[in-house]
Amino acid sequence: QVQFVESGGGLVQPGGSLRLSCVASGNMFSTYIMAWYRQTPDNQRESVAIIGALGTNENYADSVKGRFTISRDNAANTVYLQMNSLKPEDTAIYFCNTFPSISQYWGQGTQVTVSS
């Protein structure tokens, strides 16, 4: 059973930055396409960034393109999300999971709140 543990969230002012981390258990991480997802206060969940297994291909939702960067370190079983120029509408719980997501792998997520 794979577990993902997210961290790095917090309260930040508009225009600020945060870096999220997600550590995976097991030894198959380097074979997974990974993604960051977010669940907004109205319970809508969307993928915001996707990265290929080798870290060579990235894809972003239009709402975060140019502001967020996904990266990964397969030696550390970790995927990151650098978030810059944060906006109030980025407020959500952020999760990592495979892409497509696997329901059993959802973790607790990390809360990001963008507010002045």
C-alpha cells in the first residue's frame, strides 16, 4: 500500500510563495506519473500540475500556469510544488497522488490559505 504525506502548507498573503512537498512510501515511486491536486472550499477537486515519471514532462492547469512549478526527486521519493504569486483563489487543500489518481492513495493533504 502506497502512502503519500503532504506538507508545507500554511497561511500566506496574496503575492506570496509556498513550497509543498509530498513524500511517498514504497519503492515504485520512480515509475509513477505524479500530480498535485487541490480541493477548494466548495469541494471541487482538480489537478493543477502533472509530472512524468522521469521528471521530463510537465503539465499545468491554466489557472496556475506561469506561477506554479512541479518537480520531483526520485531518489528521495518526493514530489514538490513551488507556488509563487499566490492568489486568494488558490486557497484549497493540496494533495499529491498518481495521475490518474488512485483512490486508495489519497492522503490528508496540506492546507493552503491565501489571505491578507
